Amino acid sequence: MCIRDRTFTVLMAMQRVAVGRWLAVRTSSAAQSGFIEERLSGTEDLRAAGAEQHSLNQLDDLSHKLLISSQRAELASNLSFAITNVLFVI
């Protein structure tokens, strides 16, 4: 197996990892957007039930999941960029 074939194998493996991580980011972002949309349409009901703090806690959890998935996706993308440069130098 020549170096070119190994390079493509490594890059394809990194692509699979990065694509999966960015899919998680899009999923988390969609969940957060849907949550915000639903809560905005039911603002009066939330206030009447006294559930503002509960909704804010849920939003905090969703935001944390989005942050973690974004960090993991960025790390995978940056790692694939670094690996590409190292393999180019080799």
C-alpha cells in the first residue's frame, strides 16, 4: 500500500468522524430552536403555571448539549485539518 492510499484511508476515516460530530451539532441546534419556538408560543401558559424557572433549566441543558457537541465537532474538524497538513508534509 503506497503512501497516497494510506493518506486517503486516514482522511476518509477522519471525515466519517467529523461528519458524525457535525450531525450531532445540527441535531442539538434543531432541538434548541424547537424548544425556544414552543416556549415562546406558550409564554402565557408558562407564567400562569409558574414554570418559568423549569423552562429556563431545560433551555440551559439544551444549550450545554449544543456547546459540547459544537466543541467536539470543531475539534474533529481542526484535527482533520492538522492531519491533512502532516500527511502533505510527509
